[in-house]
Amino acid sequence: MSNSGFLIVITAPSGSGKTTIYRHILEKYTDFEYSVSYTTRRQRKDEIEGVDYFYINRKEFERMIERGEFIEWAIVHGELYGTENKQIVDCLKRNKICILSIDVQGAIRVMKEYPDAVTIFIEPPSLEELEKRLRKRGTESEEEMKIRLMNAQNELEYKSHFKYIVVNDIVEDTLKDVENIIAREKELRR
Ligand code: 5GP
């Protein structure tokens, strides 16, 4: 196969299933690399430094902003998150497919820099279902969860900006849909 590198940006309101999707893709395909974001939020129990995120403090984050190291950064639910320029440039140089899992505002900024990026909006079946999933995940306090749900409502309004919209109802179907999108996009670049 002669694919040259490109970007796939998975975006969605928090709790819509982005993590399951990108982890599945990374397990299934060898030509993908994950763009590991930097964040100021605390590390969750099941997360690994340098795999899920790079965890840094606000001062370090601000220094990276000053040095222009982010292609985009955003304040999400009160914490800072940013995508490192260098990781993306290096990934594309290696002719790999670079996968990003970031929020809606960040995805829109990446699209401006890379208009050819394949953007996929993962939509929860409903806000009620999203709330259920967030509660089940149980990684946020009640207060944090309220913020995430409010932001989700906002983010849903932007879904038409993205090339593909996938409703994440039954996870197996969602994974199949995303695999089909990948196959199609690879085919278009052959
Ligand atoms: P979480 O704290 O649940 O891991 O992530 C919260 C939100 O921040 C999610 O929507 C996640 O996709 C988003 N996010 C993670 N990394 C980045 C990033 O580098 N930039 C932006 N804009 N959002 C990010």
C-alpha cells in the first residue's frame, strides 16, 4: 500500500467514546501514530504518562505556548490541553497516519492548518445517554460532570463543520463505521 501520511482528527463531547475508538484504531492498524497531548489536568488512575497525555503544570504549559510549540491549545472544562506541533510534523514525515483525539474547538483549529485532515465527529445518541456514560465512567466529580454536560450541548452545535459524523450508539457499529471511513480515505489517497 502506498499511503502517504495524513491526519485523522476524532472529536466529540467528553464521554462520547473517543478514547475507545482511537485505542481500537491504534491496536488494529500499524500505520497510525497517536498525537499525545499535553494537559494540566490530573492524571487518572488508568492513564499512563507519555501514552495518554503528558501531564505538566500551568507554568510549563505557558512556556510551551510562548515557545510556539502547540499547533492548537484550548481550555477544556477549566484545564489546559494542547497538541504539539512537532509530533504531527514528525509523524507526517514518517508517512504515518497521525490520529488526534481532541475537543471541538481544537479540531476546528487543526482543520485550518491542515485542510486535508480527515475529521470525524462522534455524536452521543442523546444528552441523557451521555450523562449516563459519564456517571458510569465515574472519573469526574458532580461539579466537573455538570460542566462537561453543559459543554457537550455547545459542542453538538458544531458537528456540521466536520467531514464525517458517526453516532456512537452501539460501540461495535461505531468501530466498523470508523474503519470504513479509514478504508475510504486511504483509497482516496492511493
Ligand atoms: P479528558 O480530560 O476527558 O481526557 O479530555 C477532555 C477533553 O479535552 C476531551 O474532549 C479531549 O478530547 C480534549 N483534549 C484532549 N487533548 C486535547 C488537545 O490537545 N487539544 C484540545 N483542544 N482538546 C484536547
